[in-house]
Amino acid sequence: MRYTVGTATLVRVPYVDLLVDADVVGLTPEQVAANGWAAPTWAEGDQVRVGAAVWVIESDGRRIAVDPTQAADEILRSEPDAVVHQEAVAGALESAGFPRESIDTVIATHIDGIGMMAWRTDDGWTPFFPEADLLISRREHEAIAARADYRPSGAEAYLALHRQSAVTPVGDEHTVTSEVTMRWTGAHSPGHAVVDIESGHERATMIGHLALTPVHCAVDARLHEDPAAAEAILRRLADGRLLIGPLWPVPGAARWTGDDLTAAIPVG
């Protein structure tokens, strides 16, 4: 799946899409079934479709991976299959024209599983993208490093990368390229951020986990530290821009205006 935002290109490299029970994303079967507009793209019956993928932004000659297969650790990082999955994801990236050595920046909107930000070895963890700098909100880093009550899945692997100087914590608004900005929102987690892409008169936002599924645009799942703030932030993005959810299945993106949410049409 490929989209363009002005001169920037956004590519979804898929790994797996699957149906999960509603409670996995904080919904009830009745809430999913009541939103018939979500079928068949985002849901089926009372189950929700989710996806594990790697989004790559090409902008100003850079290649930026965002939340690669994040939140899928329970499946992709479970023993004894963790190494098999990481090699398969690396192969999918290679086939799509994005070998992991060609990625120069990785953005984590927050830490919810390590996903394919880290490469598992017999001795521990190394960067999955060996030539890339991992950017994360300083607020998220400080919460993981200093708060005993905040230990999201993947925290230990993340801290291992930080000890290797592979992580760069950044401020509340960080310019990645002339078209790509990382912006702190909080609400979902202490340091949750979104990624804005603006080029020409076109805009897109990668929303992290403000909505794990497009169904959350209609039904608040209460899966946030501050649910009211998360819903308000999400509503401000309902202006017709391209919205991308790292966990959203094919096509991975939608346009939302008020109460009308429609799947986006890729250009290739």
C-alpha cells in the first residue's frame, strides 16, 4: 500500500492481518456489531481486524520507519518463534525495496511492545534497523526509565537499546524532515506522540495508539491514561486529512470528516 502526501511517500509493508476478539482492543462484541459501517474492511461480525506492518516514510531523501509491528509482541516475540518472525519481517522489507539497513530513522510513538525496533540475538537485543536512530518522546523515555509504576511491554528491550546509544529522546515537537514532524500528545501514555506529514497543501497524521482500530473513532475504548483527552485529540484530527493507524489492517489508512470515516485509496 502506497500513498503520497505532496512529495512525501508513505508505504505500508504488511506482515499479517487477522481478526481478533473485541476485548483485545478494549471493545465489547456489541459495540463492534453495532457499527456496521466498519465491515468488512475494519471488522467482521463482532470481531475486529488488526494488522502488523511496517510503515515507511520517504521524505527529503530519508527513509523513516514508524512503529514497526508494534503492540504485536505477544504473537511475534513469543518463544520459540521470535527469531523466525523477525527474519520474515526483514524479508518482507527487503522484497518491498526497503532492506532494514536502508532505514535511517525509526520513530516510536510510544512503547507498547518492542515490535521490530529490536533484533533478538542469543546475547540480548540489538537494533533491528542497524543504521537507524530511534526517536522517542523524552517524556516517554523518562517515564520508562524513572517511573516504577510504568513498565509497558517491551520496556526492557527498549532500555537495552538505549544503553547501546541507539535511542534519541526528543522534545515535544521535533522536526524530522521539512515534511515530517513528531509531536507529543500524551493522553494514551505519558509520552505518546503522533507523526504529522505535511507537503504542499496535503496532510497526513500517523496516530499511534489514539485509535487501535477505526472503530475507536466512533466508540471510545478507554484504553488511555486520560481517555477524555485522547478522544479530544483524536476528534481534532477529523478534518479530512489522511489518518494512519499502525495497527489498522489493509488499507491501513482512512479519511475522517465529522462522523464520516472512509477507507483511503492507495496509489499503488
